[in-house]
Amino acid sequence: MKAYLPQCEILSNGTRLVYLKVPSQVAHLGFFFAAGSRHEAPAQIGLAHFLEHCLFKGTQKRKALQILSRIDAVGGELNAYTAKEEMCLYASFSKEHTQRAIDLLCDISIHSVFPEKEIEKEKEVILDEINSYLDSPSDKIFDDFDANLFGGHPLGQNILGTKESVSGFTQKDLQDYVSQYFTADNLVVSFVGNIPLSRLKASLENALAAMPLTAPRPAPQPFVGATSFQEIKKEANYQAHAVLGGLAPSYHQDERIAMSLLVNILGGPALNSRLNLSIRERYGYAYSIEANYHTFADTGYWQIYFGSESKNVNKTLALIDKELDKLLTKPLSTLQLIQAKRQFKGHLALGMDVNSGLMQGLGKSMLAFGQIDTIAEMHQAIDKITATEMQLLAQKYFSKDQISSLIFDV
């Protein structure tokens, strides 16, 4: 089977386009804006997420039901999400409906009118979402950890906002945010499907013609550092929850791929990760344990999460400390490193096997880096990593004085 590579183009209005041809009847289209919760002003906490919801509530030519039915009526799916540094509107559909999807995403991106009645209804939906999140310790602990790690910086803000902030949002707040961030130079379009690139470009050029080219907007506040913390709260219901971690390389740093490999060894999705083997399989202290690594423009952070009975929390923390110490003090053997690299490459391949996820990954990469790394380039970077490099990285980021922890106990 012929292997296709992503192609990167810039439309005449400055919009960046990532295109990947795949021999499939299903296509996936995403609009990525650098307009996440990090871009909110102090009085706007939760506005990006609220906007994501309100974009589906009406445009100059479509009512809410028409928007929600436009893709679903042909068997497709329409959705959106808000993250710390981006907002994404996306759709999956049979390829013959590509023009329909382009027209709809452009319409809600450019011509949304935010009816007052719909805004008030959506506030109730978001407030209910906040209540649901507050009632779930296993979700809330991640946001509380972020808030502590990043202090008063926007990266520590809860994407949902607060009950007070959401209740105060107005139509003008939404309009102002759109005028600042929904511009051609702040947009990446990602497409994975089986229509010609020339036809896709022509359709996008026409549909995006009404989008403003640019707008004045504040630069994101830089992050300058964090102080480690250890905190225990009585916020769990039946099971204790814990998150520990610390700062890590940003997505612009060369250490990023090695850090991803290191965290994958520690507690990635594989059943043979060190934490899973030690804590779940050998001792049965925790049903759920995982390690993750998140990157931003100017920083990143790693974290370990587990849920366990309260009596097993300290035992689990001791085992985690033991596994981290191994990475600090003992370099991986040649065989261990080869096996870890092979497994990590396999995880990358699996992540690219679902075209909807691939479309999102390509769009986020272009928005963050301004380029796309091929799978071959990523493999080359992984192959260059040495055991000494991995050990030095562990010593740099896993030292005890840099590790923070948050525990929700019963």
C-alpha cells in the first residue's frame, strides 16, 4: 500500500493547511485556533470553553438545530474541544460531504451571532458541567494540581471557569474574543481524507474569504517557574486519589521526545510499564495508575496519577519513589533501551492508526510547531536517544526537590 505524507500549505489569506491523503471513504476536518484558556484575561476565566459551546447556537443563516443537524443528517459527527492553548472545531463525514463540512465550520467560525436567549441557556449547561466536575474527585484533582503547580498563571486556570465567571459572560464578551482570535493568521485547518488537495484548497479559499486576516491581541503571558508543593485534602468520597509531578520540557525543546520516552517507560499505556508492574500487578495497591507528559509553548509538566484505598497511599508513594530513583541512579541497559524504543514507536503507530485522531494530531502540531514531523523523522529522533541522556533527563526532572504532590484522601 502506498504511504502518503502530510503536506503543508498556506492559503492566500495566511491560513495554514495540513493535508493528508488517505484511501478512505471517511474524511476528517478540523479548525484549530490558538485561542485556549491560556489566552484568557483574568476576568475571562472559562470564556474560551463557553465560546466553544456557544458557537453552535446560531449564525446569520442557521439556527442551532440546523447547525447540529447539518453533519449528523448525512451520518457524520460534529464536535469541538477547548484546551490550554487551542480550541478545535471538527467533523467526521463521508468524503462526498466535504464541502458541506467546510461550509459549516466556516459559517460557525465567521458568522456566529450568539443569541442572548441561547447564551443564558448555555450558562446553565456549563454550570451543571462545573457541578459535575466538582463532584468527581478523580477529575478535580488534576485541575487543582495544575492550579498549584502554575500558581496564578493562566496555565493553572480551570478550562471550565468558575460559577461566578461563567454567570457574568455577555454576548459582547463572546464577540470580542472571536474578533481577537478567530482570524486567518491564527487558524490551522487540518484535513485527512481522500479528495484532491487542489479541490480542498479552492473550497477553503472561497469559504474563508470573509474571515478577518488578523487582529490585535495580547501575547500569552510567559511562564517563569514554579515552586514545589505537597498538599493533602479531605476531598475524596470512597477512594483516595493522588497526583504528583513537576515541570518538564516545552514542545520547543530538544528534550521533548526523550522525555516522552522516559514517561512512557515509567507509566505509559502498556501493561508492562514500570509503575503498573510494581504497584498494580505485584502488590495490588492501585487499580488505576498512569504517568503522562504535557507540553506547552514555553514549559511542560509530567505527572503520575493513582487511585487507591486510603491505607495504601503511602505504600504506593514509596513504590513510586523507588521507581523514580531507579531512573535517576541506574542507566537503562542496552536491551531495555531497545525494547523501550520499539514499544514507544508502536504506541506512536497506534495513535496514528485512527484517522480522526491523526487529523487532530496534525492540526495541533502545525499550530504549535508550524511544521509536521513525519513518522520517519520521529523514529530517527527516538533512535538517537542514549541511556546516558535518559538518566540525565531523569536527574533533571525527577529529583525529589522538584516533585510536587496533591492527595485527596477520604
